[in-house]
Amino acid sequence: MSRRAAALLLAALSLAGCGVRGLSFVEDDRVSILEPGDRDNVELPMTVRWSVEDFRVTGPTGTATSDAGYFAVFVDRAPQRPGRTVESLARGDAACEVDPACPDEAYFASRGVYTTAETEITIDFIPDLTEGDNRDFHEITIVLLNGEGERIGESAFRVEFEVAREAE
């Protein structure tokens, strides 16, 4: 066997193990973040506004459909996996497991997680992540939730922005 044939055979065998299953590589443009603009400089409190198309905003209804529900907004953190609820983010948190009311809205807000049936949300506090003279960049991620509160698909809509802090 020639070296070229051996190299091609090796490449084909190595690619065979790289299967991608269950992922949807379709661009989802149902949500457009209007404010803040990408890399905008904002002051706190800040309002995040977005528009939505081909999705009925119903809030939590107890019904799971891919074209209706509400939103989860994440500040500087990744959202839950597709098909999971926001509450799944609290699993394994010892402080939350001892409190039957946990997780609640305050628990999630302290961790930069918000749910809403509106197309805007005001965020009062974002931790200062700067060290020294670094700029204070943050990221907002919005995902769609069905009426049962489960994340719909893999789509996530993001914007990065900088927080203007008062000099201390």
C-alpha cells in the first residue's frame, strides 16, 4: 500500500468517530436583542430589550410546544442544557437543597438568572469583574423556554457590553 493510500485510510478512519448527532445547525433568528447594542457602554441599572418573531409569548402555561412560551435571561453565565428547566441549575447546591422554597426568584437573581414573559428586563446589579485597569465586559444570553419552563432547542441569543462604573 502506498503512503498516500495509507494516509487517506487513516484520515477516513479517524473521521468516522467524529459523528455529530442530535445537533441542529439551523440559524435561529427569532430573537433580536435591541438594547444594549453589541459592545455598548452601559450604566446600571440597565434595561435589556429584545424583539421576537415566530414565537408566541405566553408565559408558563404547563404546555410544551416549540413555538410558544417565555424567556430566560442569563448574565455572565451559560444557560441550562436544551430540554432542561432553569431549576436544573440549582441541582447539587447544598444551600438550596436544605430550603424547600429554593430555588426561588431571589436565588436565581443572585446568580444572574432571570425569567420573564416580557421582551425587556431591567437589571440592577452586575458584579464588577475588573482587575486593575481592565475594562468591565459582560454578556447577556437569552434562551426560549416552552410553557413548561424547558429550554427550547440549542438556540441562544447573546450580546456583549461594557459597564461604566463610577470612579471610586
